[in-house]
Amino acid sequence: MSVYKFEDLKSTHQNPKLSSGFGETIKGKKMYFCHRIWPTGTEAKPHFHPCEQFIYILKGRQSLILGDEEFEVGPGEVIHVPPNTVHSTRIIEEVEAIYVKDTTWSLKGVAAGDEIPSSPPEDDPF
């Protein structure tokens, strides 16, 4: 399929142990394109993934820790998460975002301090 509507796709919660984000995912041959919502007052715990990620904030505000830096980000801003960079977030006001991740790894991150598994974890069905 080449044209999608998020409202027609299944909403999933890919990594509930690490993140409160949920939403729809489109998987291509080399990238994921994801629509996500994180409710106010929730978080994504410190984690990393061997692939890079871009997150475009559509609405809401979050406090982001990326490596050694802390930012407050909101609508119109793009977050670039380099591979293997520990990051976490606290949601100040419900966030809606689009993110793109390459498919060299799954949608699931690895908890900070854990070793990278020998193979990517399975994605939950979407």
C-alpha cells in the first residue's frame, strides 16, 4: 500500500516498560513512520536503541534528556536521537508527534544500563 490514514491503522503500545507512547505505525523496507501520543504526566524512561530516530513535535510540551543535555521541546521542533544515545522524557502537556526510525532495529528500545541483545526484539503487531 502507498497511501495511509492513521485513523485506519491499529494503535499499539510498543514498549510499555519504557514508554507511555502509543499510536500507529507504518513500516517500510528501511524505515518506520510512527504517529505517537504521550499523555500528560507520563514518561519515557532512560533508554537507547542502535538505530537513529527523528521526532517531530506536533503539539504539547516535554522535558527531554538526550545524552548529557536537557531541553524543553514543543510544537514545530524536531529531536534527533543519534544511535546508542541514552534519552528519556517527561511529558509536561500531552504530546502528539511523528517519528521516523530506521528499521535496522525494532521499535523497542533497550533500558539504559542494559546490554544490547544479540538481535532486535520483536515488534508488537501493528
